[in-house]
Amino acid sequence: MRLRVEFTTEPFDLDEAPAHAVVAREVVEGAELDAVDVGPFGNTAEGGADAVLSAVDALLRRTLQAGATRVSLQVNVIADGER
């Protein structure tokens, strides 16, 4: 099964990336995922179910430790052939 996770961390800072946002980027870029798109207002990552779920676990733990006060995420199953 393939999954796609979309997530944001808060609080936002448009002038400089907060520590929790930097940590979030490090987590998803360091995970064994097939596709990662990191942006200022939303982030997505795709991969096998185990890789995505492991990345979500690390993402939640590490961003909260780094000062995130809210993490919003959505996980979707990707149908065969969908991208």
C-alpha cells in the first residue's frame, strides 16, 4: 500500500523558518520516501505505508520537541497509478 501525507506545523513565521519547520523538513527528507515536496504553507510526502507511518511518527515527536504547538496532517491511500 502507498500513502501520501500532507502536513503543516505551527506557529508560522514568514520571516524565518522556525526550528520545528526545519526539523520537519529534515525528517521527511531523511526518510525512505519516494516523493517529498516541502513548501512554506504545506508539505507532502509519499511512499510505502511503513516508510510514511515511520516518518509521521518521527515528524510528530521531533517537531513537538522542537517547539511546534500544532501539527496538522492528513494521510491518504494512493490508488494504483495515481500520483
